[in-house]
Amino acid sequence: MSIPFTTINWNTIAPTLHPGETGNAQWQAMQYPGLRLRIVTYSPGYLADHWCAKGHIVHCLQGSFDSELKDGETYTLQTGMTYIVSDNESIHRSRTESGVTLLIIDGDFLAGK
């Protein structure tokens, strides 16, 4: 895959709404072959409606959230923190009490083994 120099004005990308088990996620997404970039905002009280096995690079732009692993571990990320996980490495879901805005990058390069 080759992507020429590209700028993204996130203000021009219409958000889509994705309900969680509680609260909702608002996505602004750019899709390239094998690569997806998203600005995702979780509302206060958000809990994901599924466990996710997909790999991501997740950077917390504003706020805080918990990334709960299916094995029971929980990691709290705050503004300026990032986590990285490959596909099928750590099944996870997100929750936030106060709301959060994230930059999420995923794609074929995180396929793992």
C-alpha cells in the first residue's frame, strides 16, 4: 500500500453514531486499503457493546477511559497516553465514566502472528 502525502481535516468528516451497551460512540473515519484512522468520542457512561479482538493503536486525545481485558485486567488511559495491541492478542472493551476522545488506528499491519 502506498499513500501519498495527505492531510485530513477532521472537521469536514461527518460523524456516525454507534450505540454501546450504555452510551454511544461517535466516529469520524478515514479508510484506506488495509488501514483505518478514526477520531472516536465516547459519551459519558459509555460501555462497549462487545469484546474486541481487533488490533489497534489507541491514543487518548482528551479525557480518560478504561480498557478492560477479558482476562479481568483493566488499564486506565488518560490524555496523552497510548496503547497498542495486535489482532487476537488481548480481547478488550472500553468504558468511560466522564467521556473521552481518542485517535484510533487499525489495519493489516496489526494482524499479528
